[in-house]
Amino acid sequence: MDGRDGRPQGPTDAWLVYDGECPVCRAYCLRVRINDAVGRLHLVDAREPGPLMDEITALGLDIDQGMVLKFEDVIYYGPEAVRMLTLLGTRVGWFNRLAVIFFGGTRRSNFWYPIGKAARNVVLKLLGIRYIDNLGQARRGAQTAG
């Protein structure tokens, strides 16, 4: 059903692209919830090839430096992705209420996101998990094709 401005009304799904092998990223993504009025949250493992990862790479976004949220055809990256996800989120449960405290504003998200990213990097290093390196893979693929 269309609204007065011609745009569809009702739920709009969101896609969250994250590192599926990272325990920190996985724990966050499995706990975050968006408001039912927004729609469904689809989790996309950045280690699996697909059209959304192709789009992210084409935009020059390094998935190892930030997760991506796609909502209403807009790509949000890094701290802005987490802030937007928090704004779309429910206020139900301790995790989502805590997310509002840390990521509910631009300055807070810009402060706390790099700390979370640093924790991710330490965990990956300790567990011997390689980075995704989507931009490096794209460069290497272009070199072998050309």
C-alpha cells in the first residue's frame, strides 16, 4: 500500500553485513533486534560471496574496518551502521538498551565503535582468523583478469 507521497508504507527489511567467523561480531549480530515496524533484519556473512558484498567492495568499503547496514537502499558503514541499527532497534532486553547508551548518538558511536573494532582485531589475532580482505581480493582479481 502506498502513502500519500507514493512511497510504500509498512516494514522495510534491513541487511547487516558482518564477519561471520568473528565471535565478537557474531555475538553482537545474534543479539541485536530491530523494531517489528521496521521489518526483518537479515544477517549477511561477509565471508560469503554475493551481490551485497560485490556492492560494498565496488563502493571501496573495507569490510575489515567496519560492518555495513543496508536499509532503504542506503549503505551505512562502521559507526554510522551501528548507530543506525541502534535507532532502528527495539528497546526490549538488556542488550538493546545497552546499545542505545553506547551507540545511540553520533558522538557516542564514533567513540565506542573503534574500541569494539580493536577488540575484534585482537580476538581475530588470538584465534588465528584471517581478515576478509575484500578490497585486496578485488584488486588481485582485477589484476589476474586484466
